[in-house]
Amino acid sequence: MKAMVMAAGVGSRLEPLTVNVPKPMVPVVTRPAMEHILALLRRHGVREVVANLWHLPESIEAYFGNGAAFGVSLRYSREEELRGTAGGVLAAKSLLWSGAGEGTFLLVAGDALTCADLSRLVEFHREKKALVTIGLKPVRDPSRFGVVVADDDGRVLEFQEKPKRGEARSNLANTMIYVFEPEIFDHIPTEGAPDFGKDVFPRLVREGASFYGLVLDEYWCDIGTLSHYRLAHRDILAGAVHVDIPGREVSPGVWIGEGAEVHRAATLLAPVLIGRGAKVGPGVQVGPYSVIGDNCVVDEGARIYQSVVWNNTRVGREATLKDCVVGSECYLERGASLGEGVVLSDECVVEEGGVVKRNVKIGPRRTVKRKVAVW
């Protein structure tokens, strides 16, 4: 079986983190989100994968190459302009289906965090002789998702794309984990940028197509927003989702990457991950629910709580981070302070004593001046 990873989107809801980084390359416990998806596909026996690309495609191709290092054969469908979710699948038709024999294939969003039982989903799909089967998950706020109403047999009776609050007919959200038969290509409009949720799925319901949904028992989180991105890290470190956490678990809930150095006078509060080649100085406190990226340096006396720090960033002496996200190649000078909900994109500098108050988002290559508080 083949699979397609949707990797073309801009990731505007994750800005400013995705200004320089395509959404599938956003690190989740120091590895790109798409790497976790490829690992999931591999665990379920899928070895042939197609990814569609548009935003910053070179970085995805450079990291994953032909997929061999990740246990899959990976090919790419580059889009000159965004084709929509369904249009992107249609554009990759020749890579997904040869036109001979069985052509069942999977589709998974490149920005999801999940350990969904894909084998069970495919088995259900085949039992129902379905054209399309989608993975579903109960959610608190259905207005953020496509919403499915299904009968007791799982047949989809209604599909609402992001209904207004209070108008959702169900709490079952579309996870963007799909199983398709190749006949789906006949149902995708050839013009414009057709979307599965807005254009294709409602039409399948109207036409009475063999369209089914299955509620997934396993963990699933859409990490396409900053709040859910942070939540996903908490869930991983808490053990709520099965993904590979890089490094060695040196004590319960404390993972240390290869080549990392943690001073004996530093304190790591579980659960916490220190990335490969990172250096953590004396008097530092890190955790709980914090991730320090590969090759980061955390200088003496710094305090980092419930925060995600990307790769190659330096946190200066006595700096403080609380419930925030810091991009790659940043430098927080001595005494810098980042409040709750702060998001700092790549290559930023916070000068000595600089303070960034809660919920501020700062784009790439910006400098917060010394002794200046930013709201």
C-alpha cells in the first residue's frame, strides 16, 4: 500500500514559527513533525510514500531525501501553486496509482501528531467495501474542524466543514487521516483548488457514495496552532502518545540526547528532554515539560519551565523562560525573560535584561533591546 503525506501548506496558524520553516518541518521533540508521520506509516507496513510540496519545498527534500534513511521510499509532487487538499491528491495521481491492480492508498496530514492504528482503519475500510474511509476523533470544539454525522454502521450521513459554534451536528472531527480507493480521482474536480472538506466529501454524501468514518481510539492532536503545538509536547513527555523520544531515558521522564552535557549542579525536573549535543550549565533548572533542542547552550543559573526551545539556541546566564516557544539560532542574553505564551521565531536576539511579556509573537531576525519590555 502507498500513502500520501500532505506537506504543501503554509502553516499560517503557526506563524511566526513557519515563516522560515515549512509546517511539516516544525520540530516535535527535536524531530520534524513529518518524521513522526513517516515512522507511523512504517510501523504499519507502508513503505512507499508521496509528499506534496509547495511552501519552502527545498528544506523538506534536503532533510528527507529519497526516504531511505527513514525506512521508506519517498517521492515528491511539487505544486507550482497550491492545489487544495483534493487537488494535490489529483496532481499526484501518477505517483499514487499505476492503473493496474489494487490501488488503495492512505492519506495523512503532515502536521498531525498521532499514533492512530492505521491497520485497523484499512481493515474497516475493506470490510465496508468503502470508496473513502476517514478517521474521526471526538473534540470539545468542533468549529475548528470538519464534522461528521454517521450512523451506527459508520456510514457518513452528513459532512459539515468548520461549522459555526453551536451549529455542529456532531462532535466527531475529521482527523485528515483517510483511506481511498483509486476511484476517488473521478470525484475530484479538475479545475481550481478543490478541497476534500469543502468540495468532495459533501458531494459524496449527496451522491450516496460508499463513504465511512471510524472513530480512532488512539491519540491524535492537530498541531497546526501554537497552543496545540505546546500541548502536544506536554502529552508526549507525559506518555499520552507513543512516539519515539530521541535520547536515553537516564531516569524516569528524563531523556538525554547523544553527546549532551549536563552539569552535575544543574537540575532537570521530569518530564524533560535535552537534545543531542546540548550543554546545560551549573545552577540551571529545566522542566517540567520542557524540550531543549539539539546543540543548544543553557548558561549558568538559567530557568526554563514548560517551554520548547528549538536547535542551536543559546539561553544566557540567569535568563528565564516560562511556557513559551523559542526558535532556532536565537540568543537570549543574560537576564532575558520570556513570559507565558511568547513565541520567538528563528535568529532572534533578546538583549541583556530584555523582557518579553506574555503572548507576544516576534518574527525572525528581530532584536529586543536591552532593558526594554515588549508587550
